[in-house]
Amino acid sequence: MAEVVLFHHAQGRTSGVEGFAARLKAAGHRVHVPDLYDGQLFEDLEAGVGYAQAVGFDTIVEKGVAAAEGLPSEVVYAGFSLGVMPAQRLAQTQPLARGALLFEACAPPSTFGGPWPGQVPIQIHGMDEDEFFAGDGDLDAARSIVASSNKAELFLYPGDRHLFADDSLPAYEPVAADLLLQRVTGFLDAII
């Protein structure tokens, strides 16, 4: 059993994020899903990003770091889109991090004091034409991590949807989401 901290995306801790966590739990893993928005949900991505900007992205990241305090040290950090920021920071800076799962976002490792720690396995997932992942430099950051670590994998899915693995949102793409879940459970099973 792997211990996982899963951070939600900019629309909040949706039923789709909770459902994804439930599927990981059903696969035998222990999953924590902190709420970085204090219960707020947003119907569209623009409103959720606006909220995060108003609160401050650094504040959101700090809330994620604080939410992970008190959990076991040997954790896999995971995040969807906005949630990648606290997940990646923790995976890069916590000495006992067991792994990282980054969905639909990736920051250059230098953002958190880089380079990527070579002993920490990582999977990065995104759609190849997602304007936020492929168009905003996240894909380039993911490729740099993969080039620097033999424990890094990048999975690209055909399409342009953002948040495609959240089954509560219109962007949900079941074929890609199922494949993502299969790859993630394989990753977590290997960490046990």
C-alpha cells in the first residue's frame, strides 16, 4: 500500500477528484485529499483560477505544504493542474518522498530549487494539445525532468482537454482517464 497525498485542481475538491481518490483507495492505497479552497467549488476553470489568483498562488502552495504536515514522511505527492504546485514542491523538497504524480501541469524543477531529485520516481500526464499543459511551457518542463532522471516518465494523451481525468467536469475523457488510472496504479503498486 502506498500513501498518497492528492491535491485538487483550480475548480476545487470536486466529486471527480474525490472519485479518482476513491479508485486509488479501491486499488489498495491510502489517499489523503486536502481541501485547499476551504470547501469552495467553481463551475469553470476561469473562476477557479481567479479565486486562486485572489488568494495568491503562493498561499495555495503553502496550504498544501501545511496539509501534508503530520502525515507519514514516505508519501507519494500527486496533484491535478493547480494542485501540481504543492505536490511538486513537496516531492522535490521532502527527503523521504516516495514519488510524484503530476497531472496536466509541471513546473521547471528550478521553481522549487531544482534539479529534480533523481531518487524520486515521477510520472507526468497531460494531453498533447492541451493549451495549458502543452502551450504554457509545462510540457517543456516535463521533458526536462524526463531527460534528467531515469525514474521519470511522461505520458501524452491525444487531445486538447484540460482536467480530462475528472469525471465531474465536461472535459472528462473516459478512455484517456482510464489509461491514466491504470498507469498510476501500476506506479503506486511498484512503490509498495
